[in-house]
Amino acid sequence: MVKNGDSTSKTMADLKGKKIAIQKGSGTHIAWLRYIDKIGLKESDFEMRFMRTSRIGAAMGTGTIDAAVPWYPFAKSILNRKLARQIIGEEEIARVAKVPYPFMLYTRSSFIAKHPGITQKVVSAWVKAKRWIEGNREEAAKIYHKFSTRRGKKLAMSDARFFIKILKFKTDVWNEEMMADLKANQVLLKKLGKIKTTPNLYDYIDNSFVKKAGSM
């Protein structure tokens, strides 16, 4: 999205040399890096302003940035407050960069080996929570809004509802589409010099706990 007053920018190429805000190291950051790589651009083509997504709205309001790549629900909040104009949506980024936006659950291998019972309880609760959200989106939105408010974030209830509404839990089990997404991140990060090696990702995927959770 671009700041108010910019009525001409339509693509990322139009923003070359401009100040762009994004939360460094986030999933959105990686997806955006893959997107601009696909269209022949690189991060150094822009004047980057790294900040937490929750602060992007304020930066837009003061005019200290020219554009930003926030995620929902903050993106929706910024648009609702008429602080910016959207030029590229998540669907476009997903289409070009082939990003499925998976929901992932991580922990250390040493923790799993030492605490398999606790691991199973957490994974089972995670799967159960996703199923509950899918069937109780209004109640989930209220909980999310309360949680965000308690953390000091200014989030309208309508934006919380929108965020919960668009959540899509395609599958609990790690599949080949997700693996392709992770491999694409590996390739890009190696290309950019962010990582030195690309280990076999299959060595770090364990579907046994989520499969057991699904049968409970």
C-alpha cells in the first residue's frame, strides 16, 4: 500500500527509491522478497524502513514512509482509517511468488525427544483450536480483539472480525505444497546471502503428532 497523496503508483517498480516499511524477518517479509525477486527487483532498489507491523499505521499517518507491506488485520485497519491506498494484494503476491501462506508450529528436536507427551498435548490443542475457530469465528474474533487490546494495539472490532474471517486452515499435515514453499524460501535466502547452507528440510518435518491429533 502507498501513502495518501500518491495517486500514480500502481506497481512495485513505481516505488523504486521510495521509503518502504515492513517487519524484518517476518513471513510477510520473506513472501515480499520472493515476489519482488520474481518481477526482477531487489530489496536494495528501495529505501527500507524496518519496523513492527503494528507501527506502520502511525508511520503512514505522519508521512515518514512512502509505502508499506503490512499484514492483516493491520493492513485492513490502515485502509479503513484512510491512511493509505492498496496497489497490490496478498492474492497477487501469492500468485506470482507461489506462496500458500501455511500455518506452522515449531519446536526444538531436543524438546520433542525429551517431552513427547507435552508435545502431543500442544499439537492436539493447536489442531482443536483451529477447528474451533472455523466453527466459531465471531467468538474467535472477540477473543482476538480482547487479546490485541490487552497488548496495547489499537484494533477495531470490525478489523478483528475481518482477520478471523479470512483465516484459512487448508490442512494440519505438512504437505508437498508447504514443502515447496519452504524450499523456495531456502533458495532465495541462499541467493541473498542470508544463509550459507540448505539442509534437507524433510529431516525437520514430523507429521506424527498432528496425525495422531487428528485421530483423537
